[in-house]
Amino acid sequence: MSHLPLPHPRHGAPRRACSRGFTLLELLTVIAIMAVLTSIVIGVGRRASESGKIARTKAELAALATGLEGYKRQYGSYPQTADAARLLQALIGKLGPTGVAMNARAVIETAKFTTANGVDPFVSPLAVLIDPWDQPYVYVYRVPATGWTNSSFVLYSIGPDGKDSPQLLAGGMIDPTPQENADNLYANRP
């Protein structure tokens, strides 16, 4: 009995044993395609996450600005401070415009904001509001000895890069020109 290959049914030629595996080149090609697709998905996810943080920051700045306007209507002036903790204490009704202790109604809903280390501002006077990049919001109004002529306040987030050049122009105006301020998000600017 001989062990000759059987003829292929269609061609009448002998059948060869077929290899059912992938070649190294095919495997490397599939891995490379998967790596490219993964990097695209991760990049899109990061951009979407960053866009979400920017949108959240803009919404929080708008809510803070609205709270500050309500504070001014109620007390005749914005909180006169450059300290983030004192700003929050004023917005929750614990401090008057010049820093005098009081017990009044809050002008913001603290539950809509994040505080550093989750500290409750009604318990700790050192609590500060933070942006989505875990940096405190920057607020300035009527800093003594600056010749403040700005009719409003300065309120902003230092943005994703975490860098800031906090120097204001004469009269308390925002200086957007330093490179560190390129990604800052401002409450009272378009």
C-alpha cells in the first residue's frame, strides 16, 4: 500500500497539507494595526476628557461670577480679597466684603463645586474651590496700593498647563499676553 497524496477533487492534482497558522509577517502587521488604532482611540479620549474639563470650568466660572454679582447686589461690593479661602467664606455667607465675620445666606451652591481635599467650607475656613485640574480658582478684587480702577473683579482658572503669570495690568486689568496665561479661562471675558 503506497501513501501517495490523493488527487484534489477539482483539479485532479495531489492535495498538499495546508498550514492553518499565521506567518510572522501577518502577526506583526495585525499588531501594528492594533497599536495604531489604540493610539487613535486614546488620543480622542484624552481630547474629549480635556474638552469636558474646559466646559466644566467655564460653567463653574459662570456660576461663581453669578454668585459674585448676587453678593455685590446684597452687600454693595464684591469680596475685597485675593485669598481663595476668604473668597469661598464670603460666598457661603461667612464674611462680608471687607472680611468682617457674619452669618448670612450663601450665594453659591457648594455642592456644585469641588474643594481641595474635599474639605467642607462650612467646617473649615481654609477650604478653597478647585478647578478640574485641582488648582484653586484665582480671584482678585481691590487689592490695596494698586490703584484699582477695574469696575469688576478678576476670576479665572489657570487652565490645563497649571502655569500662571498672576501680574495684573495697571488698575487691576487682566494681562493675557504672558505665555503662561495662554490657556487661562476667565470668568468675565469672552
